[in-house]
Amino acid sequence: MEQLNQAIIDLLSGNEIFTANTLDIYWEGLVNTVHLVFVSLLIGILLAVPLAILRGSRFAIIKWPIWCYTYVFRATPLLIQLYLAYYGFAFVPGVRDTWIWFFVEEPIYPALFAFTLNTAAYTTEIFHGAIKSTPRGEVEAARAYGMSRALTIRRIVLPSAFRRALPAYGNEVIFMLHASAIASVVTIMDLTGAAYYVYARFYAPFTAFIFVALLYMVLSFGIQAIFRGLERWLLAHLRPAG
Amino acid sequence: MKRIVTAALFGASLTLAVGAHAQGRDYQSIRIGVDVPYEPMEYRNPDGSLTGFDIELGDALCERAELECEWVVQAWDGIIPGLLSRRFDAIMSSMTINEERRQQVLFSEPYISPPSAWFAPSSEGFTSADAQTLKGKTIGVQRGTLQDNYVTDLYGSDAQIRRYATADDLVIDMSAGRIDIAFLDFPIGKTTMLDADQGDYVVVGDMIDEPKEYFGDGFGIAFRPRDEALAERFNQALAEVREDGTYQSLYDKYFGVEE
């Protein structure tokens, strides 16, 4: 007990670990993690919406390639995809003499590439499921009003599908935040990388990792709050009246 | 884990019980604990016998000290408890001398400070590796090692540092051209880069083992605290092999750079 008290006192007062220098490393990690997750989610969702619509196409030539893509990316670990993007591309013969090398040399681009394709695959399936479960009646009513296929999708199918997909998509965003912890294996100084650095430098695993776990928790709670707000707003019609 | 704690407690109580009058025995033969493999310090020959810098130096020291020595293989996390509970009488297993361990065991004089060194593809044409030369370059290190600390503090503001989980990842990225130069434990760099035939690599500049605040006191042989006489015999033997060139020839065998 006395030891525990002493540990807490050391932690709060002039400790050796949380110096300005260390906090700066954590800050850099936070910026990198948020940057990485935000950009890949943004591009991911922009890719996923058209893919989800086309995934429900009647034409096999459109439908099956998309199915293949989502299947492959959901069936393999993100870590393997990241290794392939980072180490794989670097060894394509001749790649170092082309403009592509600019994107392969820095670890951030291969990581964004892998993360984006991964989240786009999951998001495509989430949206596709939501689109498929659109009540037939809504579509038929739209057609009865004389809306074209495109107008029906834009006005009727997508808004209601997006509402239905929202809770599942919120989970995907949080999964993505947590999955981004593997970015440190390709030398990106993300939150986990920062924690690992502090751990190895001060031999203080509990301090380093608990602190970073708290940072992840704060980020997760923030994301949850945003999605709860969105759900309250977009799903207002589903709440019990009064 | 529980077993280790029990063993440690048992060892400690034994020490208390006997320690009052025991000055340490006068040994004729001892057993030495070692954790394998840790190439090139200790590992096995294809036929299963032990070899490596620690093993060969340890055998040479035993011969000098006129002791019969037997090696006992013990996993790292149980190696100090094993010493204290008398499973063996010394540890010679690349153990870095530090304060935490000094609380529990008695160290010999350091017998080696494994140096660190800069490694780069020969095509880069580096002739030295000071902060000025490496301005704007990308340096690779193993994350959380003493080399990482050294580079971060001395080069962090001028050069970009990439930190890798393993030396293998680092070497792959160097062959892909993502990093210009690496700072590694010399034995590791020698095994993974100079001897590996993966590309044309050279050591840039001198071996580095100063300042001590980064690179530590080196490796020592550990004994039970009351075996001061035994530690003294080993220190004596160490001084002798350093004197007569045995040490140097072993050092060259394991850590020499072939020109």
C-alpha cells in the first residue's frame, strides 16, 4: 500500500517520465494517429458509397469484382495488408526510379493506402447491407411518383440506408482508430509508437501504456459522442413520441 | 512465475541462514549459467555443443583460475534466481552491469562493452557519421535500444529517425533505400549486414562505446554476493588473458571487421 501511494506521488510530482520532451512525443503521436485515421476514413467513405451502390448491381461484371475486393480485404489481417503495402511495393523492380517512389518512400502513404482500402471494404459492406434492406414499398412509391432510378437512389434509398448504417459505421470508425495502433510497425510515430518509445526509454510499461490507453479512450469517447449526436438528429423520427 | 519467486525466496533465506558465518567456499569446480541463443555471444554449434564469445572466454578464464567449469543452460528470466538458489555459481550470459542487478548479485570487472557502429551501403560513400554529415539524412535504429536513445538525443534535431521493431525490418528497409544509414549494436549489424550477403554494406567511422551514460558499463560475470574470493579469481584471470593476447584473439574472432 505504501509502495502504491509512493508510486502515485511520484507520478504526480516532479517525475522523470512526463517531461515536456515526452509529452511532445505523445503529442506528435496523437497528431499522427488522428491524421492517419481521419484521412483514411474520409477517402474510405467516399470510395464506399459508390461501391456499395454498384455492389447491388444486376450486372455480374460490376458486382463480382467489388465482392472480390471486399472479400479479400475483410478476409485478411490489416497488419498483413500494411506489410504488403509498405515492404511489398518497395521491392517492385524499377519503382525507385519512378514518381511513385515519392509515395512509397515515406511510411505514411503506404499506411494510408492500406488503411483506406481496408476501411472502404468494410464500409462498402455496411452500406450495401443497409441499401439492400431498404423497404420495397419506399422504392415502389418513389417509382410511382415518376422518379428516375438515379433520383430514387439519391432521394430515397441513400438517406434511409445511411440512417440505418449509422450505428454500424460508428463502430467501424472506432475499430479503425484501434486498428491504427499497428502503424508503428512501419516506423510511423503514432500514439502506440510513442508509448512504445517511452516504455523502452524509461522501462516503465505501466506508466507509458496506461497513459496512451487513456488517450485512446478520450478519442473513442469523442467519436462515440459525435455518433450519438448524429443518431439523435438523423434518427429523431424513430424515437418514441412525447 | 510463482515458482521463480519461490526459488528466489528459498535462495534468499538460504543466504540468510548460511551467510552469517560463510565467507564463500573455496571452489574446485563451478557451474556457470548461460541463456542461449544470443548470437554471437552464446549459441550452439550444429552438433549441439555450446560456443560463442562468452563460452570461449569463460572457458579460458576457468583454465586460468584453475577451475573445472560446467555450463548450465537457463532461460533468462530465471537466471538470477538460479544463481541465488545455487543451481549454478556464476552467470556469464551477456549480462549488462547495472544498479538494479547490483542489489542482488556481485559483478566481476566488465569483460566487454559491446560497441555500437554506423552501417551504410557503400554506395552512399559516407566517410564519417557526425551530426553535420548526417544533416537531413534518414537514420534507422532499433526502437528503444541504447542506440535509439543516443541517436535521438544527439542527432534528433538534424536528421530524421526511423525506429524499427527488429534489426531485420531495418535491414530490409535499408536495402529498399528508405534509410541512408543505421546505428546498431556492432555484433548485430555484423551478423545482419556485413556477413549476410544482402548487399554491399560498410562500417562508417569508428566503433562507439562512449559516453557511459548511454552505453553502460558493459557485460559482467555475476556471482552470489558472498563469493567475493571467486569473483576476485575471475578478475585476476581476466587481467591475465587480456595481458597475454588470448582475449584479443577471441575478440577479433567474434567482432573483428575483415578488411
